[in-house]
Amino acid sequence: MKIGFDARPLIGKRTGIGNYIWSLLSEMANLMPDAEFIAYCPEGFTPFFPDNLQYPIVRSNQAYPLMSGYFWLQWRSASLIKKDNINVFWATRTLYPSQLIGEIPVVTTVYDLNHLVCPETMPFVNMLAHKLYFKHNVVNATKVVAISSGTAERVKGLLKKNVDSVVVPGTGMEFSPRNTTEILAVRQKYKLSNPYILFIGTLEPRKNLTTLLDAFKIIRKNGFSNLNLVLVGQMGWKNKQLKNQLDQNIDGILELGYVPNEDLAAIYSGSEAFVLPSLYEGYGMPAAEARACGTRVVASDIPELREAGGAESIYINPLSVDDLAQGILKALSSEKPIAKDRVSWEMGAKSMVKIFKDLNI
């Protein structure tokens, strides 16, 4: 079986979608050892694959000057894909070349509906591509996969399209409570000498970090003057207000930038609480990872984050600075939870393999 896929999420430092695709590919390689995986990306970029993915083939061609990856996918990749006689194309970032419709079976994965739920938080090019292609591509895909039941409901409600399967992000066994020695080593590495609360994610408007910074100032004034706020993640877009706040040198805020996956479990385990006050998420992988590491979680009260955060997390109104501050204070005074409902990547990979094989009968 020949499976083509959009390899752009596997270029450079992997974040949420990249980790999702990489982890599923790793498990699918075990379940489909004879499958041939063909990766498509713009020329000049190198995707990185799991070690057990046998001999992946990379196909690429040139993008026009100043052409974004989204528009390369729509207008340049189809000629590559059609030459390879693939059995199915996996649209790993939801969009795919419309020329494939009716010619090659397409499985699209939907992570969120940002452009409909909170369009003001998106970069212009991303917003334009989603406005032009998202609904058309999802509605006309052969099979639609969502990463949460909440996202599946939004697809049905906003696009009038039923999702064929929900493949929830797994939480690998590397995300487990770490011992004191491991935590101390990572804290020394990143100079985390004080107790800290933690945020992990791209620093962009949808993550609602300006509200978190305001809530943190309240917490510092309520008996936690020694507490730090650690921000892990790369700087995103539309961040003028956030940058202005960070430039004020608020006491206790540490920006770590990108942190490799192998250090994250100890950073989660060493934190007093993990905070995800997003205005919207398609699921919330960091919340699930934090729970698996035995960390208290404070998250926005939306269906998708309740799926990731489980029953033991504390849920807040993300629009209220005071509610967020009170949620964090509650977490700081509560027992650390034990999450018992870990989802495996193998389970999700089995669902994807079934979809691919059903299309190849």
C-alpha cells in the first residue's frame, strides 16, 4: 500500500501537529511494515521521520517566489502526487490539493476550526488559505478525522459534515512523573531555582497569555512572591501586546523558548501547576501530558480542554483575570492528581490504519 502525506509538519522543530503526525507515523510503521510512505514538501526543506519508518520517499518541487506552504500545497504538489500512483493521500494539516478530489482517496485530519471560532488570532496568510480552502477540502474529503470529540462536534455544527473517526492525541510513556534527581538536573539546566507554574505552547494570541500575565501578578501579591511563571514555546504572531507586557520586566517571568521533548517531562513534573488559559484549542496535548506527569492542571472551561484535562483538572473562565488567578491559587493548595486514563498512540494508529485499509479494499 502506498500512502502519500503532507510532510510539512515534520520540517524543523516539531510542535503540536508535528508531534501528532510523527507519533502516529511511528506506530503505523509497526502496524504496516510493508506500507510505502511518500512524503511531499516544498523543495529546499528536509522532513524528519521516526527511525522505524522504513525508507520513506521524499518528493518535492520548487515553490514560486514568496509562495507560502499552503499555496504550494494547493498549486504545486498535485503534479507530484499524481505521478506516484498512491492509494491514499493523508492531509496531515487538513488542507490538500483540490485537484485530488474524485481521483485519489483523501483522508484529512482536522485539529481545530480557528478561522471560524477565533479568526482574529490567526496570521493573514493562514487565515486566507483557510477561508479559501478549508470548508471545501473538509467537505469533499473521502474520510474526515478529528482529534477530539469537541472538534468533531464543531465540524458537524459549523461545516455540516460528519466526522468519520476521532483519533485523540496519545500521551507517550515518556510523560510520567520524574524522580527528584531528574527534576533537579533539568531545573539546574534551565536555571529554575524558584518554585514555578508552567505554560507550554506557541506564544500567540489564542493562548491568552496577556490574561495569564495579569493573573500572575495577582498571585505574586497573594502570598506567592517567590513563585515564577515559566513560558516554554516559540514566539508566534500578532504579539505586540504580549511583547509590551514582557518588556516591562515583570518580576518572576522566565522565557525558555523552545525546549526539546526529552526535557519536558521533568519540567512538567517539577512545576507547581501547569496553566493553559487558551481562548480555544482543538484538544490540548500539553494538558494531557502535564496530567500524566502528575502535575496539577488549570485550563479554560471548553469541551476540548475538558477532554484533555480530565475530571481532576481545575477549569476557569479564560476571559476573567480574577477567575484564572483563583484557579491557580486553588491548584497551588490542592493535592497532586494521578491521571489514570492515558491514551496510547498505538490506539490512534490502529484507527488510522483501519481507515487507510478500508479505502484500499
